[in-house]
Amino acid sequence: MSNECLISLPGNTCTCTADKPIAFFLYLSAPLHSHMRMGLSPLNAHRHSYNFINNNVCLLCSTRIENTFHYFLKCPTLANQRVTLMNRVTNILLMSNT
Ligand SMILES: [Zn+2]
């Protein structure tokens, strides 16, 4: 396996161990994943639904409500990161099928 972390995005320094990047990513993302599914994440739509903030609009693009769907699939500001993530996930899946 390459020493390059498969999870970190360009420009971000990854602190995970190179031989177990997927396990480390899953370890870190599990609580946030649960919070997103339950509507308790730091996303503005979730915080707005509990009256923690007054505005549910995405601060990255200011065009839509910042909910889970928008954050992961639609926010134009995150388009490059989304493409990078999908390419890396595709590579991981392709490597696991060989
Ligand atoms: Zn947005």
C-alpha cells in the first residue's frame, strides 16, 4: 500500500497512520455520521431546527439551506472536494475488487 493517505484532501495535512487510513477515517467520522442522520450535526439546518441559530442558510455558498443533502451533494463551494472524495473512494473500491 502507498504511504500516501487516501482520505486527506489536497492541501490538508493528514495525521492518520498511512497503513490504516480507512479505519482511522471511520473512527473519526462515526459520531458525526450519527449526528447527521439524527439531525443533530453542526449543519445550520440542524442547529436552526433546535433554535440554536436564527439562519439555516449555507454559509459556504449562501444559496440554499445547509442540510445534509446540500452539504454532501449540492453545495457548489464544495464541488472540488466532492470530486476528489469520489475519485478516491472509487480508487479504494477498485483496489478492493482486484
Ligand atoms: Zn452551500
